[in-house]
Amino acid sequence: MTCTEAKELFVEYLENLLTAEQKQNIESHLENCPQCKNDLANLKSLNQRLSSDTNFFQHISIENAVFNKVLCEQNRKLKQAGVINRRFEIVRKIMKSRITKLAVAAVITFAAALAFSFLNKTTMPAYALEQTIKASHGVQYLHVKTYITSNPDSPAETWLEFAPDGELYAMRFHKPAWMEPDDGNTVIVWKDNKMQLWIKKKNIFATMKDKKVADQVLNTVKQLDPKNAVGNILKAQTAGETNVETLEPQNKADPIAITVTSLKENVLPFKRIVLFVDQATKLINSVEAYMLENNEYKHICTIDFFDYNVPIDSEMFTLENIPSDAIIIDQTKEIGILQGNLTDNQVAVELIRQFLEALIAKDYDKAGTLFGGTPGERMKQTYSKVKFIKIISIGDPVPHSLTGGLFVPCKVEIEKEGKISEWAPEHSYVRRVHGQPQRWEIIGGFMGI
């Protein structure tokens, strides 16, 4: 087994999805290849942080969105050199789940709140920090644009409205195509713990109401609380996790420049950030982010803040005039199946069984209900091309940390283009329904939608 072949299977190896022979081949290779062994250890560490650390999840979500173009370019160069960027590949695998994309998008949109939360892990002088956080705490409306260096003409754009008590009230996010080329330009609005998403390219209008996602958003925004910020700063300062340089120009029209460099891994989403603070208002004008590459700091993105406390029209936080022929996915309705007294493994197997039986019976409405609430007509377009004959086997579910659900191996007999064969889906994943923890749904894999 070559290094390239081994690395292609690292994710499946960590998720325990390989055959006994594949597993043995990888382990034999690792015994004689220190480099691959080190790469696997790094990937395992990333995998663990993705599944257990909420803060890391938020940071890597932002990185994935902002660095999408950069990573694509890096990955192309690495492939030309015969090297695989496993961090890029693992993020891509996460984003292939349709519902995971929705949840991640909800976190990505709050670039403004995350930019403010950068302050919480710096060791800026207390006077500047306290004044900036206090000023930010009084912000009710905010408009944000995020530019990446490799695609400066297509910024990600966000509008935020906060309630008088500082809690997030509403949000609108324009997600440019470079974040997810397969989806194209996407509009997301969030209000009253409900998120709506319009993917024009695919003619999909999705609605989901999920307290978990809402709590992630609100917890990020709560970082504006000066008490929390000062506590975090003192902790970071004591730990010596950052180096800070502050330049306060004599000309009061020029912004204060605060350069924060991370001295340890995962202290900041970026290796270095530079904040520009208005001297009069003590509010942030912009944030620049840098990566360390070949011992040089490379500018990656800029986040600009506009229209502090300029009221935003309430219509900005609604999605109307959706085409009548749009595919409607409504996850506020009951979808999937009820768990009842079944164990997690039992309900996962039952869900796969019902889904395959629905496909065999050509009951596309039921299959769509089980597959994240997808309309039956959309399921028919994809699955009617294959005749499902019978279930051959459904194996024991395996935990899948990258989706937070279970992988359920299965085999089904199908007929395609007149030929009968056995088909084993590589990605048959199930998980609890967002906002409906007693129900389970299929979240990806099979033939997609």
C-alpha cells in the first residue's frame, strides 16, 4: 500500500468503516511509515476536536467558509505534488451532509459576533478592551462584509439585529457561491429560532427550527458581555497565549491598530489578526486575518463593519417571493420516525429498513419524509431511475463522529439498465432530527436528493 492509498482511507479508518483486510493493510503501512503515522495522529486530533469542542466547531466553520477558495487552490497544488491535504478533505466530507451544511451555515453567518469574540482571547490593554466591548454591547444593528483575498469581488454579507437586552434578534446572510460552489449563491435568514434558506441554483427553500443551533448562535453573541470578555482576557493573559502590539495614532481620525498574534495552536481561528478600532466610538471598523505560511504572514481575509445602529428594514429578515415550483423542505414538521422505546441502534436499523422498503414499494412520499423531509417528487426524480428489488442485509450501526449520528451498513438488490446487482451504499447516515430529539432521519448518502 502506498502513502497516497493509505491517506485516502484515513477518515474511514478512524470511523471504523474499513474491512478487516483494509484495516490490516493500513496498520502494516503505518508500522513502516513515520510520516503517515504522524499525519494520521494529526487527523485523529482534528477529528476529536470536531466532535467534542463546540468552540473549535465554530472556529473551523468560519475557517472553512473564509478559506474555501484558498484551500481549493492549496489542495490543487498539493495534488500536483502528490500530497493530499487531509484537513481540507475532512472538512469537505463534513460539508457533504445537507443538514450539516445548514447548521454550519448558521454559525458561519455570525462573522461579526465571532470577530468580536476574538477580543475575548487577546491580551489587549484593559482600557481599550473594556471601552470597545462596552461600545459593542450597545450595538443594536450591524452590517458586515467579509472579503477573502482570492475572491475580493464577492464578499459574504451579513445584517444583524440585536434586542435591547443584547440578545440576537434577527439575521440575514448572503452566502456567495465560493463558499459552496455546488449550491451557488444562497440567502439565509434567521429569526425567532427559525432558519430559512433559499438556494436559487437548486430551487430549494428549506426551513428548520432547532434550539441547538439557536443556542450556538446566542452563545457566540453573549461573548459581547464585558464581564465574560474581561474574565477571558485575564485568563488568556495569565496563560501567555497571545502577543499584542497596540498602535494609537496621534491623529484621532486614524484608527487604533491592535495586532494580536497567537503563540499557541487553536487560541485564535487565525494565526494573526489585526483589529482597527475607531478612536472616537471605540467600535471596530475592520479586522484583518492572516495565516502563517513559509514563515511569512499571508493576508487571508478582511471583515468590514458598517452602519452601526442604523435601523435595518424588517423585510430584510424575511424570505418572500419564492417561486411556486420551488422544492420545499420543512424541518419544522414531523419527519423521520419516532424513537419510542427503541435504543439508538435499533431505531437506526428500523429507519434504514423503512426507507429501503419505501423505495421498493415506490412510495417516494414516505421515503422523502424519512430523508430529511424531502418532497416525494424530488425523491422520485432521483430514485425512480433504479428499481429496488429486496433488502439483502442491514448491519449493526457504527458511531460516526463527523456527522454526530450513526453509519448503518446495508445491502440491497437493485436493477439498473436491465442488470441486477447488489448495492451497498457507502454513506448511509442517520441522526436525530434537529429540534425534534425524539425523532430520527436519514441525513445523507444513498443516491442523495
